Amino acid sequence: MPHFFRKILLVLSLLAATAVQAQLSIEITGAGANRIPVAIADFAGDPAAARIIAATVRSDLERSGLFKLIDASGAGLDENSPINHGDWKSRGADALAAGSLARSPDGRMEARFRVYDTQKQVALGGAVYVTGNDQLRAAGHRIADYIYEKLTGEKGVFSTRIAYVVKSGGQFRLQIADADGQGAVTALSSSEPIISPVWSPDGSKLAYVSFEKKKPVVYVHTLASGQRQVVANFKGSNSAPAWSPDGRKLAVVLSKDGNSQIYLVNADGTGVQRLTQSGGIDTEPRFAPDGSIYFTSDRGGSPQIYRMGASGGDAQRVTFEGNYNVSPRPSADGKSLAFISRRDGRFQLAVMDLASKQVQVLTDSTKDESPSFAPNSRMILIATETGGRGVLSAVSSDGRIKQRLSIAAGDVREPAWGPFIQ
Amino acid sequence: MKKLLIPALLAALMVGCSSTPIDETGGAPVESRSGSGVTPVTAGGLDSRGLPRELTDPKSVLSQRSIYFDLDKYEVKDEYKDLVAAHAKYLVANKGFKVLIQGNTDERGSREYNLSLGQKRSDSVKRSLILLGAKEDQVESVSLGEEKPKNPGHDEAAWADNRRADILYKAPDGRGEF
């Protein structure tokens, strides 16, 4: 083969490899103790499209670790079929979903389905979701959320999105993907680091720290338009953005007046107001749902987590065990606090029950970082390391269920779990 | 499955099992969740040069721009006092020049907390320069935390290389390293 053609082939195969490796792959390494056995019948209608829907629903439910899938092949059901509850019960399914796909008059797809409780022999409800042909997986995630909520009483997070940073070949890419790691797209590429992405409460924007100006600067980035606004670029370092619960303000960390201290700014960068006044480091602010702010401070001699009111003032120390507790993340239900704790030189994900103050270490890894709660407070996404490579890990708040998300050709870090879709 | 009970009973009471209504209000379109929902942006790549030779010539002390720190330490060590003094002298003699001091840490621990620790290192170099006569508006101290390791290794030697502050220069015409 002429040398020239060999080169082209090599380039093409490299391109193909890049496309494949850019996708997050997911691996489940644990499951809940009492999984609900559920059967998801094949959807009636166009077979290729119906397969995508059913496969998405099944893999979502299975990945959550809360369900055990019962084989439903050959059931031949749709959402209006009579259900032989006894038959499904004897197959081992406590719950069953059946549905169909049909083309709506405007050419889009309508997914209809019902969910049944085979024990009580009743339908639990049903819904119809309209979707484009290229958004069948999104419809599958919505259906999985519906089933999850009917069967567990909690809202599902399958149709939420995650943000994270991939470092490969000296490039940094801020990516957005579905909660299952599929459909990744790059919101920002840079030759300089990007850290600390956080979702606005409505899910339309990300705030993050970019080093593209040779120093840390806080940006707010509107995902749909790609428009970026500098919200903190003062003399010194600007970092650690956190959205207020109403999305109108950001807590940020600025070094403009000396040490790293916490300030509040409007989401457009105006109206800077200082919140902490310590002689040391105050950083990593996060708003709890009640508006109070958790943060990391070395005011007591070692980095520990503290809590203060929305307008600053007196702070109460929250962590006491060990001499390195950082990166506080209050859950959306206000009941728990995830953070990173150093124990015997290992950095591990810990969760505090805020009512009892009990702390539980959830991992046995050594380099956990940057925890992020799912909006239903059930799972926590962290960055960690396996085999010298940065990967993401999702851990249930009781530590039983673990999933790993990795990219073959790069380090994945700085995860941020997005809000419920509106 | 206890939580299933009430909605299930209600559904059964109202309409009977096989005709449970499908919630047509759920028919709102499923929005594009990815793909067209995100517009890609590219950033970074500042790399202008054009500084006087005395700042870049390897034979000049001013080409030495790195100050190393001990573990958990933030004060400029004695062995770097002459180096810092040489840069202060240059800034005093060349009022139009500015420096950016970038503090760095090793990779262990929280990225944001390390950013604040790197800031303590760059602030310490800045204080020394100001004490020696450099003007406040000539010196900015910032932190890169653990994000830009000079040594990509994961051992004590690599960590020592990365506990560092670097001095970057900018000429009066705006050309330079930052």
C-alpha cells in the first residue's frame, strides 16, 4: 500500500477511536439489598424505535440498583392490553410496564404506557410522552422516571444531566451528558484548566472557574447559546462559585482583599458583598435549601466544614473528626451533608446525617474529590481514581450501590449533577 | 412497595384497572436534552512573547522565575531571597513592567482548597516584592492550585516540584507572558 494511503487510514482510524472513546462507559459495582422485581414488556409499534425505548427504560431501572429486571420477552402487550396479573406474579414480577409507540399527526413519536402492580392487581397510572425520532432515549428516560416514582415514591433522576471535565492530550473539555453518561457534548474546550462547574437551579446555565486568562476567573455559561459572562475577575484569584437557591446570586471566593474569602455577587457579576471576615482561608461555599451556607475554613488550624447564615456572620463548626474535612455539599432534601474526609492519608467520601450528626464513610478509595448530590438526594457523584486514571463514581447515600463512569482516553473529573428537568 | 397503595387504590376505585386513564397532560414534548441543546465554545491560547532579553536570557538571574516551598509552608525560604530581590529591583527600575505571580500546590486534596493554599504562596512572594519597593499596581498574585503541575508524577519528588510560585512578566506595550 502506498505510504500516503496508509497515513490516511491511520488518521481515519484514530478519528474513529476518538469518537468512541469520548463516550462515558458505565460499570455497576453494587446493588441495593431489596430490589423490586419489575418486567418491562417490549413496546408495540415500529420495532427499531420501540427497542430503543424499552432498552433505555430497562437499563435505567437496572443501573439504579433498586430493581431486578424480569424477562418479559414475547409478552405481546401494549398499554391497553388486559393484564393477567397472576401470570406475571408467578413469573416473579411485582410490577409490570407495557406501552406502545405511534406516529403523531405532526410526524413525531408518541410513547404511551401504563404501569401495573401485579400484587395488588391494579394499574398504578400511565402517561404519554411526545418526542422526536432522534430523542427516543430521552423519552425512555422520562418513562423510567415515571416508573421509578410510582414504585419507590421518590422522583427519578434518569432524565437529568451531568456536567464534568475531561482532560486528554493537554486539552480540557467541559462536557454535558445524560445521567447515564450517554449523549456527551462539549460545552467548552480550552487549553487551560476548567474546574468547579455548578448548575444553575433551572438547569440552563453552568458557573465554573476557567484558567484561560492565566488565572482563575468565574464565568456563567448559558448552555443553549454558548454565551459566556465573566461574573468575577477581580485582582487575585476568583473561584468556587455556588448558586443561591433562587438562582439570582452566586457565592464566590475572591482573594482581592488578601486571603481567600467568601463573597456574594449577583448572577450578572454586579453588587459584590463580603460574607466572611477571617484571617485564614474560607472557601468552597454551598447553599443549603434553607439558604444557609456550608463552607471550608482553616480558622481552627486545620481545614474543617462550617455553616453560616445567608448573609454571613457567626459560623458554627460542623465537622470534628480528623484534621482534613473539605468540599461540603448539602443534599437537596436538607437531611444530609456529603464531604471529603482525609483518614490515614486517604481522601474518602463521607456523609453526615444532619439531624444525628452521625458520619458514615461511603468508599474505600484513596483519592475521592468533588462530591455532587443527585437532585433526589439518593446518589452522590464523585471524582476518584482507578488505575492512575480519573473516573467518576456514583454512590448511593447508604453506600450500597456503586457505579463507575470512565472515558477510555482521558481523565474525568469535577462532576456536577444537574437539577430535575422542568 | 407500601407507597404504591394509596394511588393504586384510588386508581382502582375511580375507573377500574384496565381503564386507568393515561395522563394526557404528560404529553408535553420531550425537549432535546443534548445535541442541539448545547452550543460548543473554544477558549484559551494566550501565548504572546516580546520581553527584553534580560528577563529571558538563561544567563540572567531574572530568567529564574520559580520559588519552591516546603510541604504545608508558605513563606519564601532564605535561599530564594536574592532571586526575589533581583525581581523587585527590576520592577523598581522599570515601572512600566508588571508581574503575575502564580502559586501552585501538589495534587493531594481538594482542588478549591488547594487553590486557596497556592494563593497563600503567591501572596507571600507578592509581599516580599512590595516590601522591596515594587508598586502594588505592578504585582498581582493569583493561584493555579493543583491544576498546572510542572511535574506530572505522583511521588514526593513530583510534589516538591509542584509546591511552587512562578513569576510571569508583561511589558509596558502589553506584550508578555500573561
